[in-house]
Amino acid sequence: MLIPGKIQEIIKEMMKYKIEIITLQEIRWQGQGRIDKPDFTLLCSGSEEKTSLLGTGFIMNKTKQRSLLDFKPRNKRIMYKTD
């Protein structure tokens, strides 16, 4: 996920195969957060150090995005969504 354009590539494949939610591993991003876009939401939980290792996340389409109430990052390996 450190390569520019990788998220758009994943979104394109999700739309092609009509996937509503996908789980990501080894995203290699630092910190925790949420990115809301018109067509999708990305939730991520990564390492606090600048190691570019580990990390997990979810990408969901706008249908699932509306039903998301909250998500709970636990650490760089574990997170879950609540709905």
C-alpha cells in the first residue's frame, strides 16, 4: 500500500467484482485513521513507528460506509468494525 495509486487499483477491482468490503493486511502505513471518500471508506491501524511494517485495514464501498458506526483499532495487527 506504499505504492502511489494502489488504493485506486484495489477500489477498481472491488467495483469490478462487486465486493462491498475487503480486509487488508500488511498495509505498512503509520498510525491509525479513517479516510472517507464519496465511493469508499478506508479504515487503518498501523505501527506507531516509521518501520513500514505490519498494519491492517478495511476498505468498504459507499453502501457499507453508511452502515458503519465506529471502528476500534487495537494495535498494528488487530482492529474490528462495529455496526
